[in-house]
Amino acid sequence: MDFLNVVVNFLSAAVIVYGGGMAAGGLMTFGEGKKQNNPGKQDEGINGAIGGGIIICVGLFLIPKIATLFPTA
């Protein structure tokens, strides 16, 4: 089970980092759209930020539950 826990922790961290990058990119796109007064770019940016936040939540709450699906020895 130790190997499974290591893999699950790594996957969780990787998904959280990916979500953080996506959220940061979305916020930068939103700021760029705000600066250029472009509502389409603002919408794209806020959608990216929200999507990144959802991915972070998946990494925090759902990925660690994978270890509970397998019986312990």
C-alpha cells in the first residue's frame, strides 16, 4: 500500500499544480482583457480561472480518495 500512497500523493500534487497554472493563466487573460476593454477575453479569462479552481479541488479532494478504493493488506 505504500507504493499506492506515493503514487496517489504524486498525482494529487501534479493535478493541483496543473490547476494552479490554469487558474493563474486565466487570471492573466482576464487582466489582459480588462486592460484592452475586451469582454470576450475577460470571459475567457474568468472561465479559465474558475476551471483551474475546479481542477485544484479535484486534486485536493477526489484524487486522495483513490487509495480508499483498494483493499488494504
